[in-house]
Amino acid sequence: MDAPIDIMLADNNPLVLSALSELIDRDPRFSLVATAATAEGFLGTVMRVPVQVGIIDWSLPALGGAKLIEVLRDQENAPKIVVYAEDTGDIPQLAMTSGAAAFAPRSSDAATLLETCMDVAQGKMVFPFLDVRKLQSDPIQSLSRKERAMLEALSKGLTNRELSKELGITINTVKFHLSNLYDKLSVKNRAQAIAFYYASRMPVDPDRIPK
């Protein structure tokens, strides 16, 4: 039998945390490493203890799910994240764009959540009703946290020297990150990079999409 998958839970609702803990404890496929009621608690544990899969609520205090996932993206051996939340509004889409591996709605049964964790541990992305391939083709999603910060700062029209001061890095490091940024976005200069940044943030008007 394969070794159980190490899981950590993070949810601000003690009833949910207790129910999920009991559920995972009863399943021999998983090993519950720890639980937390805050994003900071989750982060502090997974930075010290190897965890394969993390199940988190999207509205975790105080960082929130999106910021927590963003921080984890730059960490080596970070757990793959399953967002377990209400299927309302844009939460599934936001979870996917933040870098989560899966979204499991709270309205689904327990078996669905556990199967989602199994799929994620095997390297799959699980987002019901969302086109994962479309997201993965977006160059913005390939940027590291530092490169995203660089692009956002670049959009303000800052010079290399101002970027160096803004981001607390040397000018040579600025040039290095800019070069990587241009490559990933398939642009040739900062003007094109800024244009790409603003185009990616513009909402799509369905009336302007050719029929």
C-alpha cells in the first residue's frame, strides 16, 4: 500500500475544522498533519513541516486565501492547495488564477472533497465548470510573485533606477527580471509590457466579441 498523503487543514469555522479532521482521520489514504484557524497559522506550519496537500477556506483570516496561495507560490516544496469554499461569485475562478490546484464547493459531499485531494496529490488540477487550459495559456499566470510586482511597478512608468528603489533590489537585478518578464510575455520592451499589463486587466465586453 502507498504511503498516506500528508494533509493540512485551515478553516476559521471550528465545526468545519472538526468535521473535516474526523473525516480525514478515518480515511487510510490520508494522514492529517495539522490544522489551523488562520492563514498565518497554516503558513507557519507548512514552512516547517512537509505537507503534500492543503485544504483551505478562501476567506481565512487575516491574509485571505488569495494572498496565502501567492506567498506559497514562491516557496520550494509548497503544498498543493485545494480551496474548500462556497461556490459563489468568482471564487472558483479567483482560486484558479491565484495558483490553487483545485476548488471543492462546500455544497459537494465529503467523498468529492477527498477524491479531489487524491487527484491533486497526483498532479491534477480540479476546477468544475472552468476551462483550466484557457487559464494555463495566459502568460500572466506564469510570472513569479517578484515578476508580477515588477510588472505592476513598471505600469506606473518607473525608470530602472526608480524600480530598483521601489522593489529594494539592485539595478542589475531589475534588468535581469525585466529580461525574464519580456520573454514570458513575448514582448520586446517596457512599453509593450505595460500595454500587455493593462490589456490583461480590462474586462471583456461581450457585445464586442465577434459573433
